[in-house]
Amino acid sequence: MILTKAQYDEIAQCLVSVPPTRQSLRKLKQRFPSQSQATLLSIFSQEYQKHIKRTHAKHHTPEAIESYYQRYLNGVGKNGAAPVLLELANEVDYAPSLMARIILERFLQEHGQTPPSKSVINSMLRDPSQIPDGVLANQVYQCIVNDCCYGPLVDCIKHAIGYEHEVLLRGLLLEKNLSFLDEDQLRAKGYDKTPDFILQVPVAVEGHIIHWIESKASFGDECSHHAYLHGQFWSYWNRFGPGLVIYWYGFIQELDCHRERGILLKACFPTDIVTLCHSTA
Amino acid sequence: MAAVLESLLRGEVSVAAAVRWVARSTRSSEDSSAEAAALNSLRPLRKEFVPFLLNFLREQSSRVLPQGPPTPAKTPGASAALPARPGAPVRGGRGARSQLFPTAEPLSTAVEGALARRGGRRRGPGPSRERGGRGLGGPEEGASGESLPWAGARRPRGSGSPGSPRLCDPPNLSNLEEFPPVGTVPPGPARTKPSRRINPTPVSEERSLSKPKTCFTSPPISCVPSYQPSTLDTSPWGLGLPQGCRSLQEEREMLRKERSKQLQQAPTPACPVPESGSSIPSRTGSLTAEPADPARVSFRQRLELVALIYSSCIAENLVPNLFLELYFVIQLLTVRRMVATKDSDFESSQGALDSLETPLFQSIHDCVFFAVQVLEHQFQVLSYLDKGTLKLLAENERLLCFSPALQGRLRVAFEGSVAKVSLMIPPSAQAVSFQPETDNRANFSSDRAFHTFKKQRDVFYEVLREWEDHHEEPSWDFEKGLGNRIRAMMSQLSAACSHSHFVRLFQKQLLQMCQSPGGAGGMVLGEAPDVLNMLGADKLGRLRQLQERLVAPQSSGGPCPPPTFPGCQGFFRDFILSASSFQFNQHLMDSLSLKIRELNSLALPQHEPGDEDGESDVDWQGERRQFAVVLLSLRLLAKFLGFVAFLPYRGPEPPPTRELQDSILALRSQVPPVLDVRTLLQQGLWARRAVLTVPWLVEFLSFADHIVPLLDYYRSVFALLLHLYRSLILSQENEGEMCFLNKLLLLAVLGWLFQIPTVPEDLFFLEEGPVDAFEVDIPASERGLDSVPVVDQQLLYTCCPYIGELRKLLASWVSGSSGRSGGFVRKITPTTTTSLGAQPPKTSQGLQAQLAQAFFHNQPPSLRRTVEFVAERIGSNCVKHVKATLVADLVRQAEVLLQEQLVTRGQEVGDPAQLLEVLCSQLCPHGSQALTQGREFCQRKSPTAVEALLPEETPAAVLSSAENIAVGLATEKACSWLSANITALIRREVKAAMSRMLRSQGPEPAARVERRGCSRACEHHAPLPSHLISEIKDVLSLAVGPRDPEEGVSPEHLEQLLSQLGQSLQCRQFLCPTAEQHLAKCSVELASLLVADQIPILGPPTQHRLERGQARRLLHMLLSLWKEDFQGPVPLQVLLSPRNVGLLADTRPREWDLMLFLLRELVEKDLMGRLEIEACFGSLREAQWPGDFSEELATLFRLFLAEPHLPEPQLRACELVRPNRGTVLAQS
């Protein structure tokens, strides 16, 4: 699951302008049968997010929004049951869930007295049955269940995956008899930055001292790794010393270049943990 | 002066008498009357003698060593007290230059004339600035001197002049800039400012760009000088100048131009060539050494005599820098070549042996003979050098040849020496760890300050890492690269008033990174292990040695390097400079001063190393290490304190006029010292802790600006230091005296200080200083740290890496002469860094405390440390214990009380502040129990801890006393804290608990519902929730489309999915609230799709729909999940939302039986109430539907509502007919 930069680039190359649908995912799996599904999905998702970040602005100009809304209205006017919104999103190369949000927002603007608040929109996206217009509700729901990179369901899946891996890691630490403080305990003590786990007694992995462990249920690509380094890993180092990051879905090999400095990357729970020996002599 | 020397040479005066005369001004009864008479007549010259002697030797050697005097001497001009011109305006007239010439005496008119000529020439504007900087990395006269006078590491350096047409330029020539031959007097109050440089050397333009900025370093002796020795005037006193020097005025001009050029180029960063690059004598090459033969020594007796005088002066600490003289002597020992001189010249002067007119060193044999003579006298000092140096000395063939006896002694010393010195230390840099006690929110005045500091910490380390990555790149510039970021961060800090926090971090990081010599040697985070790991462990040792050799020489620049900030220290210096924040500097000074005071007064071991058993030796090692750590920390802190404190006053040169200087002095004398170093020094001397105090004080003073030594306050400090220096006679080893290595350390650091450019040169030779003004009564009986051998060679060399120059000199001789590549092998002693021990607590006053002190007096120090340590820890733990028990109980009570309030008053609990008051008024009185509990805790815990930590043979009485004292101290500590803080603590904890509870009253209380865990037998093999959501999402997306014709799901898959969902919900190990919420939502959607028969089923094209029975089974499963397994709320009302019911509208033919079935089951399983359903019907009626659908819907409502609330059996019966009804309904 640890990919070289070249391997990673090859995969990323195949993901240019691919809509985030289950069909695309299926094709990707066929193209790279040796890679794990989760890794591929994670890479896909991250690449797609990078793409969306780059193009986000152009879909949010008033002209663009107006044009999308008119196309939507025309579409459902002809056939409310057709996947109008989904096809619009795919056509303009934008995430269906985000397109749904644009149209919903525009719709509420037209039909409501006040501009809709973010929380109202989020709540409607989470539960489209709250959307006052039945056709739009179905269109939105269709976008959400067909989007494999954005939307409340995807967010929840990501959150769940992260949580599950933390639980998994906790179990492994307990199994190895390594005592630790978890994020909640650290927060309660007033730590300003909290890795998933701080080991109460440091261990060594592959000759490197480990004070803390951070679990990342995603693939470590350059972009996300650098963001994590800046926002989290170095901050942990600055406070607790060297530590370990587990990218459960793998990472780009070349990114594991701060080992000597105190940030070790692994794609699984380390097997050769050296603990401090309490000599009984 | 020459008269004195001559009378010595003639034997009129004994050496001992002369030295006594020089050292002590008063006549000794040992002196014969003739001697006294001879010396008395020369009395006014007394203080001129030593500088004269040193200059004489330098001058003599300059005639021998073609490139001039290799070792600088910082001696004042002879003119200051010339009897010929008493009271004459000496300033400007005579300068240092004159001291080179013994004929400065009025006797020699010829010389007088020559001098006058020269002096006149040299009089010029701003002479004092020319008297020489420290060169390389020197703090003051750097190329970047104007803006950043300290930017040592960044200064352009051209060492070794690679592009020079000459094979090897004698660096001292280029050093003209640094040691210009100035006949100058600074505008000081009637004092001369002699030059440190002794011999003028010409400079030529083509070499002007390649000036090795060495300072006080030795030139490569092997180098052929740029001016040929044949051009030297051969007259005995070297009155004639080398031809190259004819026009010194022109040279001055060149220099001045050069200097201004450099100043203009100042900000350009330059390649950080290792400082020592130019300072290591490059003796390799084709030049082989001339053999030295003891049989061919010219004037043995005279050389012996001069050596004796010289050695005596060294022994009496009359020379300003012991190691500089040793360096000079070893240079003489390792002289490679003699400038060819005409023997006949010397032969002609054979008759005047007792006169100084005959050159002292006429051949290499003379030089070596003299050197060996001096070394013999200095054997004691030599024997304390490190093993490597001893080996090189013992292996030196010249030494063997000239004095087999000395060689033998050295060999013995070498064999007995354990003083292996390693300047390499494994890199230990780590970030300062986050400590909740000092770093959490409670320590900040506001959230904003807290979060600002959080960011600052990260910015600080980011900057540090960037520095590590780039500072060695030639094109990188600290200010350019990091300056703006640092200043931005500083301004944020100022806004948030978090300076004290940041300064604490800064100081801790400074200590962590730079305290070890490794930190100073340029080793930074993780650089070394990179290479080391690649090579594997077996080669590690060798590589480390290599690394040490590569790294170690860089740590000093010559025998007397300027104060610098090597390695990581450079980062901190540049950080301070770039930050240029007044607030930061002030906080830093406060913090450094406090820490210095704290460490300086730290109780340190005062007992001799135990020689009976190994056990106490272990203790002793630890104590010695602790001393070293404290000393090194102090030096580092003091260095930075000096740097920051004198930073505003630093200028590249002293004030140009006397008037200006006076006004500055008047101004500065108003400024109180940043740290009362004078008192600390006096206390240190009095308490016999000079060995701890003086080294850091020297670091502090080394950064003083030009004015500082002129201020009364600091003058007295310097006077004290000088007094101390003179008193540290190495040969005196009385009981209770300072230990040899302790003395050596002080001599080395003080000698170094006296060479700092800002320290007035004449200070050292000012004999009758104002020392008497300070009564330094050192109680002779009191034993202090000074008499404990706390200094070892490792520490000596760490503090004074320049002593290692001796070894380098000898090593380069070896490598040059015998072709052996390094005749010594250094053993590596890895040194680990130790953290500062816990501060012993201040004990209370009173009789009990006195008794406790007395108790410890006759016990091993480890006992005291143990007891204090136990007391400190138990006391601290006691507070934590009270917090975890009593306070936690009170918090629980508070929670209960609050809960009651919440229940009785509902959501309107009122003002939280008021509520807190109510709670605290009830709970805080219980805080008084804390003291009882605390006492009890200390009594219970302390004795066991003491017992466990003390050796078993500790006598019972001692043990029980120790335990009692520990209990007392711990209780005192704990109770004094508790009585002062318990109320505040309870209040704080209750407040935190209250805000926790009030917050939890907020949104989504469902997520907080007490959850059932999985059963104990569960092995957590259930499918992961994320996987299930993902799977269900796929089914949903298939159902709502769009989909390919071949896509679909099998009924089995659906069933499996639901059973997995059941497992996951039962296991719960991996289930988080959000996942459960979404699973619930998805399951509801799935149910709606089932009811509407919208799930595409895999199979033959005709059968794309789910069988009724299968659908019911699936719905049953869902109902059971909702009923049994979901713990969070399931949004079942969504089933009856217009959107979900509307799904049925699209199906043809519409079948309502599943819907009816679902509704009934919901009611039957008590998942939804009838009223709830009716409400949903209400909203459904309002929705807009196609006409026929509205009708069908209305029928469904009627059917459902018409059903009576029947008990179960009847309902079942009813169910039997349901399919029919449904069919009817659908068909209608």
C-alpha cells in the first residue's frame, strides 16, 4: 500500500476529469486490480477534491449559478423524474452534491423570504424530505447518493472510517500493553494540540523514538501530508517530540523523509515495537 | 626595560629576585642588597617589564620565524610610564609599535629617532579603531558591522586565499587589518591603548580580497613569507623594516579603503567557511622541517636564563594569557624552517652575549632549545592537558632529542592520564515538551493569548527547522529567509501579552540545544544519524571519530578566538536580532537573569570523590556531571544575557573623542547593571565558588561594549577578576586551595577575556588597580566548591576549546614531518546530556530547619538530595492526591447539586455565575479537610520513599531522622500550597465541571444517551459501520438511479446487508454516533424504497421486482433493527414524508399493502404512536398529488385509522386478510 511517487502519479493520471460516481470507481478498480479498493477510493477522493478546490470558484459566480439553475428548471420542466441535476453536474465537471447545494440554495432564495442559512441547507441536504419541493428533493437525493466524494453520506463514511481506525489502534495499543492518553484525556488536561494517542512511556519503532501516534484513515499523498505536517504533525513534535503517523490506506514512499527528524510514517501498526525494559536486577 | 633584562643576563640580578620584583613591587628580604639596588633604580619600569619581555620574545621569534611574530600578545605600550616623559601627553605619540623595540628606552637615541618618525607617521584620525578587531566572527568589526554587529557567522570570509598567486600566504600578513601596527592611544583617560599586534606586515593589493580573518591565531609557520627574509635588516634590533613595509602610510590608506569597501558590502551574506579554516596551520606540503640538534644551540646559558625568567612570569600569572604563551612556545618547538641568516653576522656579535643586541634565536636549534626549556618549567600544566595532547608531546621527536627527561615525564603522564576529551556529543535537540501545568489554558489571561501562543510555538519551531535545513547553504540569509515571519510573530505576541510564555520556551530551547558542546559544534537535529545509520553500527565509531575531527576544529578559531555563537547558538542570536523586539529582549533579560541567579546559587556537591568504595564514586560522577551541566548552562545563559544587555550599546568602535566618551560615561553610569554581577562575584569569591561564578561571568563580560570596562561598576569587576587571576598560582597547592584544574579553567577563561578587544589592553598590566577598594576577605578555613575537583579535562576543553589549538599545532607538526597521518588516535567517550536536576526546595527557617541542616552536615550529600527530592515529589504528589480525591469528590457533589437544579428548574438554570457562587458557598468550606488529608498523605508516603532510595546499611536512626525530615518538608510544602490555594482550586474545578454540564445540555442530547456496549463475549468481528453505510449507499444509489440495465442487487444481498447491520449495531465497538445516525437514516430510506418497490433486483428481465414475501421479510428485519438494535433515534417519520410516500406515486400498478403493513408494524412495535402517524397524514394531505394518488392515499388513511386498537392475536388475524385488502386497494 506504500506507493512510490511514480506509481501514485500513474494512478492520479487516470483520474483526471473522471466524475465521482460508482461507475468511475468500478473502472478504476479494474484498471488497478493489485491496489486495494480502499486505497484507490482514498486516492480518487483526494484527487477529486484537489480538482474541485481548483475549479470551485468558477462554479460559484452569479452567472454560473443562474445558468445552472435555469438549466435545472428547464430539465425538470421537461421530465421531473430524469436525473437532471446529476447529469448537469457531470456535464460541467462538478461534484453532484455540491451542485445540489448550489441549486437548493438558489431555489430557497427564490422561494423564501430571507436568504437560507447554512444550517438550514445542511439539514435539508442531510434529510432531503425537508425540502419543500418534491422534485427537487428527489433530484438532490439522487445527487447525494450518487456522489462518492462529497455529500453528507460521504462525510459520514469518512468520519466513521477515521473513528473505526482510532478504535482499532486503541485496541492494538491495549493489546501490546502500551499505556497511553487519548485525545479526550489530553483535551481535558488542557493540551492545546492533541494527537490521537500520547504514549505514557515512549517506545522505539525501527530505531526511532515514538512519543505519540496519529491515525490517518486515508492515503497519504503530498498535498494532504503537507497539510497535516503543518497543522498537526510538526505541532505534535513541537510539544511531545518524535512520533508515528499511521496512514492506514498507504502513502507515497518519498514522503517518509522526516524519520530522522522525528516523524515516522507507517501504513499499518508496527510489528517491531521496542519498549523500555525495566531491569529487575 | 632592556636594562632589567640585561642586568639579568649579566647575572647581576637573580631571576627569582626579578620575578619577585615584578610580581610584588615590594622588596623582599630574600633579595640581596645589590640586587635591590639594581632593581630599585629601575623601579618606575617595573610594570613595563612583563610586556617588554613578551614583546621581546615575539620580536625575537619574528626574526627567526620569517613571517613575523606568530603569537599575538596583548601588551600595553611601553610609553605609558616611560620615565623619560613623565606626564607628557602620551596619547598619540607613542604606541604599541614602540613596544616592539627595546630601544624605546631613552638610552638609545637612534631608536628614539626611528620611533619618532614612525610615530609621526602613524598619528592619524581614528587610530584606535585600527588597533585591531578580533577578526573572524569578531563581534565588532565585521563586514556587516553597521547593521548587525554580531552577524559573525554570516560574514564573508575568504580564508586561505586560494586564488593567491603565492603558494601559501602567511595569514598574519593579511591580518594586518586585524592587527594593524598602530602607534595609537585611544581617547581613554590618560592611558595608552597598545596594539595587540606587534609586527607590521605589508599588504599588497592583489591579495586584498583574500584576507583570512583570523584573530590571535597562528600563521602557518611553514609558509614562505611574501617578503623575503633577505630583505630584513640584519641589525640586531630589527630597526630596519622589511622593504615591503616601507610605506606603512600607504598601507594604511589601502586598508582604510578596503575596510570601507567591506562595510558597504556588509549585508551580503557569504559562504560560512569554517572559521578555523585559516587558523589551522597548514603545514603539509612539500616543506620539510629542518632538523634540530641540541649540540648546535648557540647560547645555551642565555637561552636558559630567558626561559627561566619567562617561565617564572608564566608561573606567577604575570602574563595575560597562559595558554597563549604555551601556544607560542609550542610554535617555537615546531618551527619548521629558519630564515637563512648570515652566520658571520652573529659571530661578530658573539662577544656581547649579555647584551640584548644579539638575537636570541639564531637557529632552529635555539628555538627548540628555548621551547623545551620553557616546557620543562611548565610540565605541571602540560601534565594536565588532555591525553591526546600529551601523546603528541611525548611523541615529539624534537622534545625527545632535547630533553629525554621531559619526554619521559610526559610519557608517564600520558600513560597515567584518563583525560580523554571529546568535543563531539550526539545531537540531542528536541522540542521543549508541553507541560499542562505551565502551558494549558489556565496559565493564560485569555483564550486569545492561549491560542496565539499555540500558534507561536509552531511558528518558532517551523523557523527553527527551516534554519536547520538552510543555514549552511551559502545563498541563504537568516534575515531574508525568516526575518519577516519572526517579526510578524513577535508583534502578535506583543498584542497578546504572551512574551513571558514565549521567553520561557525560547530559553528552554536554548538550553536544550546549545548547552552541550555538540550543540555548539554545529550539530543539529538529526543530521548526524542520517549518515551514521546508513553505514551501520560497526562503522559508526570510526565515522564518529572522523566526524569529530571534521567538526571539532571548527569549534574554535585560534588560541584566542573572539566570542562567537557557534552552531545552534547562531540561530538564537539571529533570532534575537531579527525579532528586534524591545519587549522580547526585556523579558528575555529578566528570565535569563533569574535563571542565572537560580543556577548560580544551586547547592552543589562539596565533598571529595570517595576513594574507598565504588558506590560513592558513582555519586561523585553524577555530581561532577551535574556541576558541568550547571556550569555550561550558566555560561550559555550569561553569554546571551551579555549579548542582549549590551546589544543597544554595541558599536563597531569606541567613541572617537574624549569628550564624547565622558558624556557617554556619565550617561551610562546612571544605568543600573542588568544583573548585579559584582555582588555575585564577591559572593562567589567569598563562598569559594569562583569556579562556578567566574566562567559564566567571563562569558557575560565578553560581550561588553567599549564603554563598559570604563564604568566604575564594571571596572571594579574587572579589578576583582584580575586580582583573582594573579592569585591563582598553579604551583601552590595547599590544603584548602583551589584544585589545579579548577584554577586552570579560571586562568584559561580569564586569559581569554583579557584578550577581548573591548577590554582595555592596559587593564591587565595596571598593577595598582582599585582592587584594594574591595576587601575580598576569603575565609581561609571555609571549604567551598573551589577546593573540590569539579573540573575535569572534558569540561576544561568544552569551556575553552581553544586549548585544543595546542593539540592541533602538535598534530600538524606530526602530519607534516613524518608523513604519518595523524600520530594519535582519539578515543571517543560518548557523553550524554543530563537534564538539570530538580531544584531543591528552599527550606524554612527555624530551629527545626537548623537541626535538619546540622543533621545533613555529616551525612553523605546523596542523603540530603534524596530527602529533599522525596519531600519535593511527595509534597507535589500530595497536592495532586488531594485534587484527585477530595476535590474530585466535591466536584461530583457539585454535579449532583447542579443536576438537581437542572431538574427542578428545567432549562432555566439562571445565571451561571450566580449558580457557581451558590455551589461554591456550599462546597468550599469542605476544603479545610485538604490539610488533614495532605498531612496524612505525606506521613504515609514519605518514609517508604526515603527507605527505598537510601542504601540498606543506613543506620536506623539516620533513616528515621531522614524520614521524619522528609515528612516534615513534604508536609510543609504541600500544606502551604494547599492552605493558600485549595479554595481557588475547588472553585476552578467546579466551574469547569459546571460549564461542561451546561454545555452538554445543548444540542443533540441523544448522542449523549448512555450507551450499551457490546457483550463481554463479543469479539468485535462485526462488519465496520463505514463499510455498511457505503454498501447501503450503493444500494440507494442503484435504486434512485441512474443505473445501467445490468445493474441491480440480489435479495440475498439485501438480507445479508441487514443482518450485518444488526451485527454492527449489536457490537458497537466501532460505532460512533454519527455513523449510527446515518445508518438509521439510510435504513429508513431503504424501507421507503422497499415499500415503493423501487429496488432493482438482479435476475431475469421479467423479474426485476422483489417478491412480496421477500419485501416483507426485509421490512421485518428493519423493524426489528429499529426496535431492538438502534440506540439512537431513528427518523421514522421520514417514512411518511411527502417525498418518501411520493415514491409510491411513480410505481404502476401502485401497491399499498406493504405500506399498510409497515404502518401497522410501526404501531404494533411501539415505534410510532397512532397520533404521530395521524399527524403525518395531516401533512401528507396538504401536499400536492396527482388526483388518483390523493384518493388512494385517503383510502389508506381511512383503512389504517379505522382499525381498532386490538390486542395482538386479533391483529394477527386481521393481518391474514390484509393482502386481499391491499390488492383491492391497489386495483381500485
